[in-house]
Amino acid sequence: MSTTPLDSYRVFQKLHPLSLLAQLTSRRATGCLKVLTGAISWSLYLEEGKLTYASYSNQLFDWLDGHLERLSKQIATLNRSTRMQMRLLFEPKHINQSIAQADYQAICWLVNRNYMTKEQAAVLVEELALEVLESFLTLKEGSYEFSRETALDDLPKFCRLDLRVLVEQCQRQLRSRYSYSAPDVVAHVQSAPSQYDAQPINSVEQQISSNIDIETNTEVDNNINVETNTIGSSNQFSHRQLRKRVYTVACIDDSPTVLSSIKRFLDENTFTVVMINDPVKALMQILRSKPDLILLDVEMPNLDGYELCSLLRRHSSFKDIPIVMVTGRTGFLDRAKAKMVRSSGYLTKPFTQSELLKMVLKHIS
């Protein structure tokens, strides 16, 4: 069984679920991530970085049947008789019997027998994925394996889900649930908490801050008092906070509008702005300019910002230079990718002059 550089089975260890998912999406991985923790296993199937199915092993067919029973209120063919027939065909009869991803095969059988449509199966798969991911994100210990060859390779795929969007939904649900729960409530997946290692719901917020420790433009230095879009006060602040020298800021973005805005926002008496609109040629231009800070757009043709940041960090000249990712995306998974490539900060588009200065000065003053 072949594996990706994400690692084959590791010993029981501390897990960072968001980081694992970020690696899979950034590498556009195809295969199955299996995570083991205690008696429970989680399986996430991907195709080109998109999620095609997700499940966990605990009370597998009770879990699937529960979802199908709820759907049966809208889909009459998913009645009790149909579900019992499905379980007889696919549910293992004893603990040692194994049917490769039996629950997904059961869903395919329901579609093939016209008990549900492909569109209805896609809705079911997304519901299952959200529930699995919600529990997966609370894991803090276990072991994992990524396999390119999977039991789903020859089976039809009903949807290809964006992990970034799903993670955002799960985080909102976890936060909402915690707001109505006591702090010591433990997230569970249709089983007693003692059956597997999980995290308290409130610790997901702590995990975000520790695992995805990316500074954003919403963080405000207590010493900073810049009026939004007030050019005079911003310039005065620049001179007051910085040593008397000119700083070089390299801006890599394929948008001329963004580049010109950054150049306009940064005081020319304090900053020399090097504008680079071709990410492929960026490395040589940055080497020549020797910047004090790099502002790097995430979404560019030919080479995205995460890849370029990773390349820069491998070069001895840039291992300690602040690199701030500039993007319209604000999701947890995007921040995880930024942390993976060792970026220094995260600036969200569209940004004001004040927000840009706060980020720049934070990293070079």
C-alpha cells in the first residue's frame, strides 16, 4: 500500500487535525486519511484535495441508519424494510468479518436500486461528512495513515466537497454548541466519552489559537493609534515608531490595483516598495532587492502564494524575513496552510491604509 509524504502509520501521538487537513488540501491529495484513537477510527476519502466521503467506525450502521431514518420523512423509499435489507446485506455479522467501507457500499446499493437518487446521496454524504469532521476536529491524540489506494476507488462518487467550507461550518457549530454548554462538556460521537479520546468543545478554540497561530490584521498593538485612512496621522506614526532609515517592502501580487494601492499607502520617505506582478520571477527580484518585509498574495496564476512562501523559506536569505500572506480568504484551513509554510502574518483583502501599516510596522519596527 503506497503512502504520501504525509506519513504512514505513526505511533500514538499528539494530533493537529487542522494541520492534517491543510496538508491534504494544499497538496490536492487523492486517497484516504485514516486516524486511529482508542477503539475508534476516522476515515476521510479525498480526490484532488476534495472530500468524497467521511465516516467513523463506532456503531457504523446505527449511525448510517439514523441519518437514513431522518431522510425517510422526505424519501418514502428509505422505509424501515429497505433499511433492514441494506443492513442484512452489508453490516458485518460478527466482529472479525470485514467489508471494505461497507457503509459507502450500502449507499451505492441504495442508489443502484433506485431507493434514492444520486442527488439525494450527495446530500446524505455531506451530512455524514459534517458530523464526522465535527468530531474529528476535537481529536488531540492518536495515530494516522494516508493511503493512495482506497476501497472507494472503483465506486461512484456522489460529490466532491470543499474541506475549507466544511471546516468553517463545523467550527461554527462547535462554537454555537459550546455557547449553550458547560465548559467541561466533552464532544462525543454517539458513544460514551470514555470510548475514545476527545477534547472538550471549548478547547477547539484553544486549538485554533495554538495550532493555527497566525497573526491577522484584526490584532491591534496597544501602542498603535492610527485613524483609518487618515494619511497624515499614519505617516506621522510611521516616522515615530520606526528607526530613521528607509525600509524595503516587496509586494508580490498579480493585481496592478493592489500593488499601486500598497505603494500609495506606504510613505515613500519611510518605505521603498518593490512591486512584483509575476510570481515565477519573484525569487530573483526579491534576491536583488533584499527586502525587510514581503507582502505575498495567496491566489496567483502558475504559482500560488503558499508554494512561493515555502520556496522562500527554504532559501537561507529568507528564512527569517517576515512574510505576510495577503488574501481574501479568512478560513481556519487557509490559516493552517499559512502556518505550514511558516508565514509571519495574515492580511485580509480588502484592507485600509491603517490595517496595512499596523501589519507592516508590527513585523519591522
